[in-house]
Amino acid sequence: MANTYHQMYVQTVFAVKYREALIQPKWKAELFTIIGNIITETGCKSIIINGVEDHVHCFFALKPTASVSNVMQNAKAKSSKWINERRLLPHRFEWQEGYGAFTYSQSQIDAVYKYVQNQEEHHKKQAFREEYIAMLVKFGVDFDERYVFGDLE
């Protein structure tokens, strides 16, 4: 698009269904690369993808013709298909329904990058649910705790 200029940075967070610790160390890096490539395929610019065994953080530059919901739907569907087709788990893999999406300015890129990069260390101190609720509160997002990433049934 001629004369269309943009600068939109988004961090999304989504969990394994029921927040189960299913993302295995032996294929975690490849999964995050796959997710980054899927985001890039949408025309967005993947900056960093990282997470731990029960959830993923994606930090990317959003292009103006893409919607966050379409990018996430694509990333979650294709990455779960990748896990299932390779039979990386003894049962069917699914992501939890929904995600969190938070926007940042240019001046925050380095801090967000480091935050996403240091997920393993961060989660030695804070559980995912507490981290996620803290993000919702920090960004002033209205939410109902009953629907914040369901627990095992």
C-alpha cells in the first residue's frame, strides 16, 4: 500500500489446553520456530517466540491488513497440526481456546524482547496464571477469572 506507514507491535500469549505441561524440551525450539514462520507467512514480522511447557509468548510487528485474531488462529491451528502430524505426544494436542494480546510502542521493544526471551527464568518465580492475570490488570483489560485459561476438568 503506497503511503501507508505503520508501526504496531503486539505480544500474544496462549496456553496449552488446560495449561498442561506438554511442550517438550526436545522439540520446543522447533515449535517456536514453526510458530514464528507461520506468523511471518501472514505478512507480519516475527520478532521473538518463546515460552515454557504450558504456554507461548509471541512478539511480532503487525501489518495493517492483518488482524491479530487471524494471525493467532493461523498460528495455533497450524502449530497444533504440526505437533499432531509428527505424533510428538501420545495423544491429540490442542491449544486452549483464546489468547491475550497486548500492544507496545517502539521504545518498549527491547524490554518486551528480553521478557519473552527469559521465560524459563521468569517462571521459576511466578506461575503462568499469575503472570497472565498481572498482564491483564496492567493493561486495564476487563476479564472474568472464570474464563482465564481453564484448569484440568
